[in-house]
Amino acid sequence: MSHAILRSAAVLDAKQLADVETIFSTRLKQEIKFELMLDPSLVGGFVALIDGKLYDISLAAQLAELKKNLTKIKMEGN
Amino acid sequence: MSQFSAFGDALRQSIQSFDYSPRVDEYGTVRSIMDDVVQIDGLSTCHYGEVLQFDGGHLGLALDLREDGVGAVMLSGATEIVSGSFVRGTGHVANIGVGDSLLGRIINPIGQPLDGRELRCDKFRPIESPAPSIMDRSPVNQPLATGLLAIDSMIPIGRGQRELIIGDRQTGKTSIALAAMINQRTEQNTYCVYCAIGQKGSTVAQIADTLKNAGAMERCVIVAATADDHASLQYLAPYAGCAIAEHFMLQGKDVLVVYDDLSKHAAAYRSMSLLLRRPSGREAYPGDVFYLHSRLLERAAKLSDAQGGGSITALPIVETMAGDISAYIPTNVISITDGQIYLESELFNAGIRPAVNVGLSVSRVGRAAQHKAMKDVSGSLRLDVAQYRDTAIFAQFGADIDQSTAQMLRHGERLTQLLKQRQDDVMSLAQQVAVLVAFDADLFDTVAPKDITEKRGDMLRFLREHCEGTMQAINASGKLSPSDREMLIAYCKRFFGGGSSAKSE
């Protein structure tokens, strides 16, 4: 079993945690048991840290990406 | 109004079409942090020079890759990182924004503005990039005028050259570089980049102020890593400045880059290397401190016409201790550059500014690039100055001297005065040529040494009023025809002969 940490913006209940663990276990074809960490700076969603790989599904990352897209907008004529 | 709604539409469209696919990155954890050097576990596929992102959005630079982890330097926010913090790789090397929007601005080495205004850049360039290849270069063949008579006549600098300015503290090193930058304000195709490395914040503010007052700031970019910045920022500053200059060079522009100064750069790199536990060598500098500066200065070049013909002229500055130019960093940089301007505190304190020691200063490629007019009038100048300084020391003992020596001393004393110049009082080519022509015709011999500077100013004003055409022709062609020479001598004679009456004409 590999070392895995789940950082989430809010506390997860047992069912939510089990769901997330099942998804990752089937996707990565190995059994995943998460160690939980609370990180309010993520705003929403979670970040999964598994074997040196980081899966970022947090709202903070999405907002950052959106901000990057919005600042790229250029208007014609000014 | 319509622009507003169009902008709103663009925003709405961008938000609606936004689609986020979850990112999969590498991550590591911080094991230890010392000053701004961080040791990280994990990040096994990290690249050398990759930018790392820490918790809280702080950035670092991976500089040491080992089997079990990564050594990195923080670029910001070192105090907020704790042991166990998470780090992720960003997959790209350090970049800096480049382009015309930087002109007139003060930024730090990672491209953030320091002058309180917003900065937008469309183009980015890696901070480290390879120097132009041999085939892309052309020999140095165009002069870069500093506007200082002592430099332009005796130690000429060409576009694409690397000329070291070396001397003790308080000898006017920065002043020479500033004069050169100020003198580029009239050159249409020339930009300047000033890299402040480990300088005092007040000094940088003063330099920006001087450039602004001289009207040269619109063509300058200041990259500043002040003394209170991390060693890592001070280490990056010259490379960042060079990347900005390269962008201009590739557009066919001529760029003057000043690195002020490389001794502090080497010291910053030393402190980083020691904390990264790299083996230390002489004076505790790491083994690659030579390569540190050679790869930076190799990026200065004159490009061939096929590559657009742009150039980067580098004026690195090195500070010596008690005039010792045989210390480690000075000898390194002297051997890398195409010559040096050596400044002496004795001369500086005697009021001779710029305090150039002509005997120890050389320009290895600049002669080839000098204007024909200047070449014609400055031929024996170096010898004259050097000879005068030797003899003057001898004559101090009150030895009996013959008439020709006395004449040489009198001549030399006036020449020394003529070469004095303030950094904001830059001279054009024609003005420099006129001064040297008048000196060569012994016209200054009747003037008392203390009045020379004033007389020189008056003469140049007189020439501007009376033979503007000839002066402009010399500036345009860079040549001094015999008839122009006669004309200059005639007018100078009229000025010196007429004295105050000449002014009223």
C-alpha cells in the first residue's frame, strides 16, 4: 500500500472519504488509504498526494487558472 | 461604452468556455531550510533550474539535484516555509517578461515592478539562455560613445564589446557607467539596461533619479536586487537583465548593459553555494565562479547583419579592495572581458574625475571601432598622459628640469584638466574632437589650469554658435577632413584671441 495524503478544504465524512478512495484505487489500480489533512486555503475541493504525484482538484487551483485566462484577454484598438 | 460591452462579452465568453482539467504534478516535502536554501525530499523528475512552487504561492529555483531530493533557493517568502511544507514543480525554467513595456521601469529579477505601477508583458524569455554562436557574430566595428573625453579618446568602447570598470569603492565606477547611459539618450536605436546587484536601495533610487533628470530614463530598464534581497535574487539579477537586453538585441537594437557590481554577485553566489554544500575553492568561492561570469559576459555580442545586426555591450563593474586587482574575482573578470577601465582613489581624491589610470586601462577591440575623426586627433594622447604622470611625480621633488620637460609638464597639466568631466556633462564626438584639436594647437597653454574646465565650456558654446554646420558634419560622418580641421582651428583661435570680445559677436 502506498503513502497517500488527502488535503481538503472541509472535513470529509466517512462516505465521502470512501468514495474518493475507491475512485483513486480503481484509477491507479492499487489500494489507497488516505491520511486526512485540513487545508482551508484550497477554498473548495481537495488535493491528493500519492507516491510523489499531486492531483489538484481544488477550487483554488481552478480560480488561479481562470484568473490567468482572464488576464490574457486583449481588446482590439487599445 | 461599446468598448465596455465588448469587454464584458469577452469576459463572459472566457468564463463560460473555461474548462478545468485536474493537474497532475510532482510534489516533494521540505526537509530543512537554512537562510533561503531549502532541502527537499521527493521531486524525482525535477529539472535543473526549474521553478518550484511552495505552499502559499512562494517561488523557488531548483539548483541542486540529488538522488534522494533537491536543493533549491527561495525567490520569495522564505520565512513562511516550514519543515514539512509541500513543494511542486511547475515544469518550466525561470522566465522574465521582456519588451518595450519595460522601458523606463524598475523591476526585480523575477519581473515584478518595484516602482509601484502595474506592469504587463506579452513576451517572456528564459533568464538563462545560450550565448550567440560564433557564426552569428560579427567583429566589433561600431563605436559606443560614452560622452567622456578620457574614455572615448583613449579607451574607446565598441558596440558588442565587454569593458570592465574596476576600482576601489568611491572612485566613480558607477558614474562612468551612468555617463555612458545618459549619452545614449540621443541615439535612436540604443537602449540601456542597468542591473543593480546588492546595491543600497537609496543608491538605486538616486541612479533612477539621475537618469530621469537627464532625460535618459525612457530608454532604460533598471533591474534591481538590493542588499536586503535574497542572495538568490542577487544571483539572478544580471542574467535577468541580460535576457531583457537579448530581446532588444534580437530586434536589431543596440543595447548597453551595466552590471553593478559583479563582486557582490560573486559573493551572493558564494553564500548560496556554501549553503547548498558545494565544495568551496579559493576564497571560499565555488569552483564554477569563473563560469558564472564567463557565461554571463559571453552573451554580450555584436550580431552579424544576417542576424539583424543588433548588439549587447556589457560594462561589468568590479570593486577592488585597496587597489588589489590581482584578487580572485578581479583577475577572473579581467581575463573574460575585452579590456578594463581602471580607476584609482589617489587620482579621484586629487580631483581628477573620471579617475582613470591610463597606464593600466586598455581596450582590446575598441580601437578598431573608433571614429576616424577621433583616431586622427587622439593618436598620442595615451602616451602624453602617461608620460606626464610619470614626470610629474619626479618633478615633485623639486629637481632641476630643462625647458622641454617644463613645457611637457605645462602641457600635461592642462591636458589633465581638459580630461576632467562631470557625468552629466557629456560631449558629442565633434565637441571632443574640437577640444583635442585646440589642445593640439597649443591654444590652451595660455589658460591657467584652474580655469581650463570653464574655458572649455565657453569654447564649445562659442563653436556651437559660430560653426554649427562643421560640428554637425563631423558628428554625422565621423570624419575630420583637413578643411574642417583648419576651420575648427581658425574658430578656436578667434575664441582664444578675442577672449571676451569674441563672445559679443
